Amino acid sequence: MELSKGDQRRSKALELIKQHGKISLQEIVEAIGCSEATARRDLDLLEKSGQIIRTIGGAIYEGALMQTASSEIPFADKRFFQRHGKERIAEVAASLVKEGDVVSLTGGTTTFFIARALKKHRNITIVTNAVNIATELADAEGIQVVVIGGVMRPKSYELIGPLAESVIDKINITKMFLGIDGVSVEHGFTMHSELEARIARLLIERSSQVYAVFDHSKLERTALFTIIPLAGATGVITNDQPDSWFKEACEERQIAVYVTPEREGSSQE
């Protein structure tokens, strides 16, 4: 069966994205000879098919993003990766927050979606060291936002350094949602940046409950710096039924496991 012109065009666009790993909208327009509107529609269709991740002004091949998981990817790119799964994680996380809670959100794409989900809440305080999360919450009625000071890291928008550390020491947190870059039994919850890992550890020390939030791509991946061992978390929230090794490890350490209500349904263990 002969492919339609649209299918041929999208096939060519996909090959270009695979070849380069990352490509801009303008590069697709020039290479294929289509309009910008057509290129946008093609990228949207390719994203729905699960073959690429849309970014601002272009796309990334999902395989290339997975291959570079050992290095830090800018927030502007990785926030599109596993987006629907992260949005479901955010809904579950937001359901755990009650009126009067003081909630801490570290930087990251999943915690960014949690911030969005929490905008419907009232009479809560959110503590964050991420500038983009604070900006997202700026117009949220009924939410007090506490921004930890410090020096901003451009890739993650997180504030780090002595100033941030001095503020954390004075804060009491009810629930913390911890964004991570990887998790394994041997190395626990890990992060690419040593300074961000240090800020996260200090926030954990001030928190009554700590929930690690991550999509299934982070399982059995290890970033350079350990934040806390697996047993340091109250619970984990993820978007797919975890592998048996991870479920068993959580059961042994009495860590609650929350799975988003898609496919297998939600669960708490």
C-alpha cells in the first residue's frame, strides 16, 4: 500500500529527527519544503504516536533523550518527556496535600506539574528553591509561596548555595515532593547536581514526610550524586506499575507506593 503524501512527509521528518537527535521547526521546514503550520501538525502527530518529544520550537527523538539520561538535560527540553505520565503523578501528589500543609517542591519537571495541580488548593504554603515553580504559582489564590534564596542554576532554575541553606534551616515542612534523576536499590534516589542534591537533603531534614516523584524511565538509573537512600522516603509516586525488584525493596523498607490510575489502576502499599 502506497503511503499518502502526509505519511511520507512525516516519515521523512522522523528520519531527520532520529538522525540529528534534536531538530528545530525551521530545519524541518527547510529540509522538507512544507509550511511551518504543516510541520507543527506533523510533529504533533508524531508525538501522539510516541516516537518523539515536542519541545519549544522543535522536537527531540525519544531514543536520543533516553541515551543521554546520564547527563543533565535542560528543563525546557525534558519537561515534554513523559508529560502525560508526569501530569498523572502530579494529580496523585496533589491529592495527598491537605489544608494547612506546608509543601516543599524541589526543582524538576514532575514537581513543576505538581505545582500546577496544587493551584486549585487553598490555605497551603509552598516552599521551593525553583524559580520557575514560584513563577507558576504567582497567581494562585489561597497559596502562600516561600522562595528560598540563592544563586540560580540555568538548566534547572533551582536556587543553590549558602543563602538557600540558611533559609531552609528556619522552615518546618509537612510534606516534601522530591524530584529525582534516577533511583536504584544500591544508590537510592540520585541527582545530577551535587549542589542541588545538598539543598534537597537539607529540605528533607526539615520535612515530616518525603515523597519521591518520578516517571518509570528513572527506575534503575543512577545519577552522579545520592540524595538519600531508598529507606529515607515516606513514599514514592510513579506513573506505571514498578518492576518486582522495586516493589519488593519498598515493601522491605515500608515505603508506600502510589501508582497513577491508568492501565493497572492506582495502588498504595
